Amino acid sequence: GYAFAQHRGHKYRKQNHQGQASQAAQKGDGFDLCHKIRDCGGYGRGRRRRQVTVTTAGEAKKDFMKYKIDEQFRPLDLLGHKPLNRAKLAASNIFLKNFFTLTKRKGGIVYRRYRLKSFDGKHFDTHTFVPRERADGVTPCLIYFHGGAFNTECSIQHFVVQRLAERLECKIVLPFYRLAPAYPFPFGFEDCYSTLQWVVRHAEGLKVDKNRIAVMGDSAGGNLSAAVCLRNRDENFCEIKFQSLIYPVTDDSMDSPSMKKYVDTPCFNAVLNKEMWEMYLKNGYCGMKDYAVPLKAGSLENLPPALVELAEFDCLHDQGKAFAEALEAAGNEVTLLETKGTPHGYDGILNSTVAKQCMDVRVRLLRKAFGMGEEKTEEI
């Protein structure tokens, strides 16, 4: 039979006043955590539903609130709803590179930059982060592929990976793979696979345990993580212990219900998705359809255990869920984590309750995959 896990829940009153809504948002988390865990033989479900209506002015704010997105994620509305032209995209990427340079390192983290050679002889930057107290020893390694529609530089993911480095007590590798439209598929994917090869072949110098490697990625980075796992399986290159996919891009089709519904959601939507694929697949599949579109892979057997996270108000919701179900149907261990009241990009609101709880799940499953035991917590 199925086991049902109980999660704490809260009831919220519908608010029509902005001040009341903001207050309610601070008290609650609007989070629905639904685990589909193969290795315990059951489903765990705990539902938290949060509906807050705020009367505001401005079209963007109306779009934000018509989907009942939790107030904690209102900053994502500033990212807009429509595609950037090529000039603005280029300017945005210059800004993000400078932002990374200024904010790439926090206290207690040892940071290094490397120049890696890809399949075509060209180079790209890769960055590593490790807790200072673990810098002299051998640690597990998590390779994180950042999101950004295959065309945008790392934005805030370096903050996420430094938190992961501290909590996992391991080395994080963050490649800055080449981006569309200048470098469409398979360039970015090849850079990511080259990163995996580099980590394994230079494990001793990097002071990582090549037998304890995992991958993680958000959005387009989730696509790249899944694709790297597929190619790694096909080439039998190394063992990947775990794949963590955060609202992943897995399908280039535009016909799912969520794709048809969420055409104007903040941060990412069906309009932006269409533009993303046009840039990324400008040259087609290049004979590697399985790695470009993981949901359409010929086989999903013999892949690492997976965590798949979904946002509620996200055009990618249905394809992410379909990928999780396909992975499980192929015999893989899968944890499906669905969040409520969330748009695409929720992980960028680092201190939101949802992001913190999702981080807890990732850390728990990764530590288990690495054979590290439970996370140490400080006593108060």
C-alpha cells in the first residue's frame, strides 16, 4: 500500500488589502510538498494552499496576482514577462558577469577559477567553491549547471552553490558554459559534459572523490544535468550518484496544458520558452536529440536517482512532471517535489520559506547519495 506523510499546514484567509496580504505572506509559506519516493514504496502528501488577492495598479502586477502567486515571490515580477532583444540580452549578460565578479565569494568559502577546453578546442571558465575547513581534504563533488534559458549568464546561482557547499561539506563546480544564440546546441551541452570529464580526470588535483559526484541544475541547467547523465550512461564514463533537477526544461513541445496556460507569468513563460528553443536549437538536434530534449530520449533506463522540483505557475510544470514519471517508469529512483504558490525561478528568492525547504530536501538526499549521514546542526 501507500504511506502518507504528514506535513504541517496552515489555513489562510483571502485578503483584499495589500497590507494584510503582505502580513499574511510573512506568516505563511504557501508550500505544498508532495514526495513521490520510489525506494520507500509510497507517496507522501501534505497540502498547503495559499490564496492571497491584492488589489494593485499596473498590468504586470495584475498578471502576477491573477495566478495567486505567493507574495514572497513578487521580486521575480521585476524580471518582466517578455523577451529581450539581442542588444538588451547582451547588455544583461555583461551586467551579470560583473555582478558575479563582485559577489562571487563569501567568508568561509575558498574560490578558484579555471579555464577549461571544450570539444572544439575553445575555452570557457569554470569556478569552484569549497568550505575553507574542507579545502585541504578530499570531498564529494557537486557540479551545478546554472539556468537562464541557455542564453543568460549565471545570475544568483553562485549564492545557492555556496550555501550548498557549506551544508554538503563538499566542492561545488560551477561551469560558465557558452550561450545561445552565438553558441546554440550542442556547444553549451558539450561544455557541461567536458566539465564532468575534467572533474573525473583531475580528481586528485581538485581533491574530490571521483566516486562521489552528483549534478544539479535549475531550468535550462536542469536540462543540461539530465543530458549529461544520459550521455554519461551511454558512454559509461563514470558513476554519477545523483541528479537534482529544479523546474527543469525537458521538452521542446509547446502543447502541454501548462505551456498553453502560462503565457505571461513572471520570470519565465511560454512566450519566453518559444524564443529559448528557437535560439538553442537554431542548428537543430545535430544528431543528438536525446541530449537536446531529454524527455524524448530513446531510453531513460539506468540513470542516477533523481530529485525533480516543480513550480506551480510555470509553463514547464507539466513537462517536468512527465519527465519524473518517465524516469520512474524506466526503473529509476525518483523524488517528485511539487511546490504551491510558486512561479518559475522561486529558488532565486533565497530566503523564502519554499526555497529553504527545497534546499533542505536537496541537502538531505545528496548527503544520503554521498554516504555522508545526516547534516550537523548547531545547538541553540
